[in-house]
Amino acid sequence: SCTIMMQLSSLAPRLARGRSVGALALSLAGVRRFASQQPGIAYEGSCTSELEKSAARDYKPLTQADREYARKLVGERKPMHSLDVNFYTSEAIHRMDMEAIWRKDWLFAGYAFQLPAPGSFLTYNVYNDSVLLTKNKDGEIKAHHNVCRHRGSRLCGPESGSSKQLVCPYHRWTYDLNGKLTSARHMPESFSKKDHGLLPVACEEVAGLIFINLSDNPPDFTESRAKIAAQFKPHNFYKAKVAHRIDYEIDANWKVVYENNRECFHCVA
């Protein structure tokens, strides 16, 4: 499960650029692209699990000092050498990774077969962001931030399930499977339900694979769609199912896992 997720989460940016991308290239490209941009606003909501609570508690916004530190490390890097240790241990670089890569690039979030029927839902967490994937009555896959627009409560706590509508457990605000607010009790007459639907997340489905992007301006997916479809359509993931799942909690920076997965120096060992 871990290996598959790590491989597929990198497919969109890798195929779109037409070359093999390891953590080094992906990280540096993201850092360079983001280091000169203005600070972003993190989307925060209430949390349910201890892991989510920890992520929200430890979250710190990206600062100008973080950007300057990232530029310094990138400028000092020796070509054809491994990344400096600070790329794996620095909190500033980790914040840069989250903003420049995980919240900017397309991420593999799941399989279409995990949403078998209208009403099916699936949650996908990235750091302190939670994304809710649903299949609507027309069979379309939609993605929204998994946070109620009222008091910021987590809308769907389970990792997956099925429901005809999405009901917030806090004050019972209710949304349809397209994210439209359908019920909000005790609100004034001037309140407009159409202006308070769930906040959308960019979502693409191709060859049975679901990708999401947390950016307000996601990169174009057209080229990635064509290349991913050509490689994965023959596998017919629409008819697949999970036979067994193993989750690994790894006490290491994500780039270490990524590099170990993408490189093959150890394959002959």
C-alpha cells in the first residue's frame, strides 16, 4: 500500500515533465518555484484523530525567513550530490515541501473502485488538510475540503463509507454529494445557503486512478491524463479491488521514503 501510493502520487508531475523525477528534482523544483511567492493561507479545521490533532498542533505557516533559508540551501547544493542533511531535518524545509510540493502538485488520492456507487465517500489526508471524495448521483467523482462551513468541524471522520447526504456531526449542517448546502438550521433569513457550500478541491480521474490538487490554480492535467491513460488503461483498475492492505508509519522525512522507492541501487543487493 505504501509503495503503490508513493509511486502513483508522483505520476502526474513526473509524466507531465516527461522525465524521471526523484525527490531531489521534485523538491528543488518546488522550492525554486515557491521561494519567491507570497505567503499562503493554510486551510484549517477541527480534527478527529490523534494524528490529525498532532499535525494541526505542530503546523506553522511558511515565513519569508523559510524562503530565504531554502534559497540558501539550494544555492549551496553541489550538482550530482545528495541533498544536504537539512533538506531532511529542517522544519523550515518541511514547511516549504508542504506548500511548494504537496499543496501545489497533483497527488494520487485513491482508486475509482473505492467509490463503487452513488453516496460512496473516501477521505484523503495531506498533513493537516483533509479531502473528501464522493460519488454523486450521476456517477461523477467530486472532491471537497472535509470541513463544515459553519464551525470548521470535520465532516466525515471515517476513512470511507456511504451516505445519501453529508451531515456535519456538530450542528447538523447538511450537504448533498456535490457539496451544496441543503440544510442549515436556525440561520437568519438573510443567510444564503448557495454561498456556503463545501469548498471544492481540484479532482481528476483517469484509468481508474483519482488525483487531487490542493492549489487554487492547479497545473494543467491534460498531458498527464493522456500519458497516464496510455500506461494504466490496460490494467483495468476499474475492476480491481483491495485484497490486502498494510500501513507503515515511518519515522523519517518523506523524501527518504520517496528516494528509496524511486532509486534502484539496492535492487541487485
